[in-house]
Amino acid sequence: MRRIRIIVRNGIRAKAVGWGLVFCVPVTYWNAWQHTGTLYSLIFSTMAALIVLVLINALLHRFAPKLAFTTADMAVIFGIVSVASAISGEWMYLNMQYVHVFAGYMDRDPMYRDVVLPNLPNGLYFSNPDEIRDYIAGGNGPWYFLTKLDLWLPKIFLWTILYGLITIALLCVNSLMRDAWMRRERLSFPVIQLPVAMIERDGRGPMWKNRVFWIAFGIMFAIDMLNGWNYLNPAVPSVPVKEWINLTDLFKEQPYASLGLFPLSLYPFLAALALFMPSDLLFSVVFFFLLRKLIVLFIAAHGIEGGSFTGSRLAPEPPYFTEQTWGAILGLFATAVWISRSYLKEVWRDIKSGAHSEDGGIPHRWAFILFCACLAGILAFMTTGGLSPFLMLPYLLTFVLFSFVIARMRAQLGPPTHEFAFMGPNQLLMNFYGTRNLSDKNSTMLATAFLGINRLSRSHPMPVQLEAMKTADLAGVRQGPLFGWLCVALFVGLFFGSMFFVQSGYARHAEQDWGDPSYIVRYVKENQTGPNVIGMSMVFVGFAVVALLDAIRFRFIAFPLHPVGYALSMNFGVDYYWFGLVVALIVKSIVQRYYGLRGYTQLRNVAFGIMIAEYSAELIWASIAMITHQSTYTIGFNDRGFSQQ
């Protein structure tokens, strides 16, 4: 008999929805103009919006208490803004950046002219270079793009519909799994510890009154402001807190030169976020990252030169890191399904019976029906590119499986980033299906319209959706209305993100960018082969590693290696900040061992102070950059770049 819980839930006020949608506009603008800020689990623009919201609420509490927001209001606003921010980040960027490329730069790459352009999906891309010459050249005023909306709106509309369907399907999966992930499995959701603390008690929680928090904030904020002035005027002293040295630069000879990016760097906001990761998972990420570097060193010593992306491209190559990662993803999915098997049986019974949910969320039956409807819509779109629905249905379900694992991984582990470079259904398709039966039209469709689900997963929307639902759940918000407004936020983020991306192109000029589509099309065209036996074998190796680690962990509880660390670290991404994870692990271990719970509580306040200081400094320096169109200091990996403002 299922246990009955009585839960008091708050409705969603129109005031919260209105403010959430208003905040979506500056957030999506920020992402379009400063897209490198979307690389992180806590996106810069999202956190800046939350800081501004807390400041506004503090003023309202002081001068107009009746107008102040409640914790539930702030949770709803955060959910709407975070979802819109994630979908307007690199997901939107990776697709919209290519709308003009193939027509505008056809003279630079014969593949654009001869293969890609003739096979582009209708309505999504330009085919006439004359229509976009002023877009590519740039140098226009901030409102010039409005005069070109007749060219862009049809394309933006189709992109919004396509990726709206994809991301709503993922939201449906979150809705089906929310009770298991948010309550039954007791996942810790490390990434939202700071946002939850910020909005606690209507934005006046104990964090804001903690002296240790303010000391950490003051020191870190002063350092970031000083470093910002140093960036503008090198005569001003600085305190280096980001990258100190790339270890590979110390060893110019092989095999050490093949290690690729291997920096000693801190990035305080990432190290602070890592303090909330479970210690075994934190150790596992570092262990498997160093193991990956040792593997690269080993194969380089045997004549196979590598680098940061060794074994991570579309074509399988030693030591097959992407294939191993895919195997790990499949293994983690199998484990997650096994753990949730009794819950999934309940969900299936609810789907068949139409039972209502206990937390006010949409019934599982409707979530399942909407999920199927979204898949049908995406399949209909794919068939216009000549892709068989019998091939594309497993392709899409593979992406849903991948997203499922990332969402649960982030809820369980809370990694500062999750890049998964060059990894998606395309890579698995090439291994198991081969390229022999893919036409030029097929490969072009997969390389262009669906690049966003294959290139990177930094701002993946599914874990952000889940965290928005968890934050609202902690505030007692009804999940049903929240589901609807998160759907709206997805479309708002896609639409405004695309609009502001177009604006930035007309203002600062468009770019040819990375050329991923032509690489994929060229690979398929030049390698007409069947299934790749070695690639498939390495997928099974990755699966076996996860199964082995799980078997050991179930038998020996204290075993320190977790399969999630293997899945995250076998692919590029941790490289930027691995040393910060080491620092976080050492500090956390010392505090927990010698100072206990009280010491760890104060360490959390230090971490909160560091992160809010860094995000506040980023808010200031990014705002100056966007207003003055001059490059400024950033707390992140990549400089803003003088040509990008």
C-alpha cells in the first residue's frame, strides 16, 4: 500500500510570474552578448538576476513591506529565470550561430557550397548571401536588427518550436521522475544550495546575518574588483586567483606535450561550489581526471599523439574516451532505472489509471501523453530531412537517456560544469549504425538542425528544470502550475535569446565559428562504413567499468570511487578547474575531520560568501562591458575578448 502524505502547497501568484518573465529579458540579453558565462552549472546571468532580486526585496521589506516577495515567489521567479537562461545559453547559441554561415561563407569552405547548403532544412537557414551581408559585416546600431525581422522571425519561430518540443519533452521526464529524485532517493542537489540559502525566509535568512559569510564576501569581492582594475590598467596590482600555470607548458617534448590543457588553477566560485559535492564523488572526479591524463601520456609514449580532445571526436580513436563515456552513461542509466524500479512501476500504474499527484503536479498520464506528443512532433520535423522515423526514434530516445543521466548526475553530484564535448546521439549513431546508409541530406540534417544536442552540454536545460522544481518544492510551491510556467519560460528563453543573438550579430559582426557541421558531413561522406566494432566494444567497456564500480560499492560501502566521477571525467571539461577540486577536497576533509558539523557549517558560509562575491563582481564587470562595449575582467575561464563587445 502506497504511503499517503499530506502536503500543504502554495499557489503561484501573478506577481511572481510577471517578475520572472521580466527578468528573462535582461538575462537572455546577457547570454547573447556574454555567452561564455553560460558554461557553468550556476550560469552568471541567472545568479546576477537572483542577486538583484534579493536586493530589490530587501528594499521592499524596508520601504513597502506589503509589496515584498515571499520565499515561494522568489522560488518561482528563480525557476522561470534559470530555465530561460539555460535554454538561451549555448543551446541557442550553437544553433543560431550557423543560420547565416553556409550562405555567408560559402566561398571559404567548398563543403558549405557543394554539400551542406543544397541539403539544409527548409526554413531554418539562409540560402541567399545578399540577405545577410550587413549581418556578417556588423557595425550597425543596437536597434538596426528590428528592421530585419521580416527575414529572421520565420526562422526564429521554427527554431523556437523545434527546441521547445525537445526541451518540453525533457520537462515531462522530470515531471515523471520528480518524486523519486526530489524526495525518495534523497539526492542532495548541491548546485542549488546557494540559491535556496539566498531566498530563505523571504530573502532574509540566516546566511545574510552570518559574520563569517560577510568576511569571506568582503575579501573575495575586494580581490575581484582589484583584479578588474588591473585588467583595465596593468599598473594596478592584482591577486591571481584563476589560472596560475599550464603544466603542459613546462614540458615541450613528447610524450608530455600531448597532455593538452593541464592547468594549476583555482577559480574560487567553482572551488566553493565543489565544497557542496559529496566527498566520495569529489574524490572520484579528481581521480578519474588524473587517470585520463595518465592514459593520454601512455598512448603518446607509444606513438599516438594526443591533446585535450584525444579520443573525443566523432570518429573513434584511441583511447576512445567518448565511447567509454557513452558506456558509462548507459551504465548509470541502467543503475538509476534499477534503483527506481519500484517507483517506475507506480508511475506506470498512475499513467494507466490517471491518478492525481500528491504534490499538485500534473498527473503522470498527462506528462506521458505530452512527452509522446513532443516526440511525434520532433519526428515529423526530422522526416522532412529524409530521416527514417524507425532510425530517429531510437536516436531521440538515446538523447533523452543521456539527458536523464545528466539531470540525475547533477542532482546527486553537483559538478561545477558538465561539458561532454563532441558527445551526443550522432557519435553513438556512427558507431552502432555506421555511415553507409546516411545520405548527404541525412548527415546535413543531423549536423545542423540537431547540433545543439550533440556539441556540448554545458547549459543543458534538463538539470536546470529539475533544480527549479526542487527549489519550488522546498518553498512549498504547487508543481502543476509551475510545470506550465516552466514551459512558457522555455519558449521565452528561446525566442528572446535568438532575437538578442541576431542583434549582437548586426552590431558587432557575425562569425564563421567552429565548422562542426562541415566536419560531420565530411566525415560521413568520406567514411562510408558499417558499424564500428572497436567503437562499440569500447562503449561496452565503459558500461562494464560502471557495473564493476557499482558492484564494489554495494559490497563495500566505504569504497571511495564512484562511477559518476568516471562518467564526468573521461570527457573534456574538468580540465579547466581540476586543481580547484583538489583544494576543495583537502579543505573539506580537514574541516570535517577536526571541526565537525559546526566547522562545516561555517565552511558553507565561507563558500556562500565567496560565490556571491564572485557573482556580484561579474555582474558589475559584465554590465560595464555591455554598456561601454569594452572588454573587462571576468571570473570565468574565457576572457570576454576585445572583438566580442
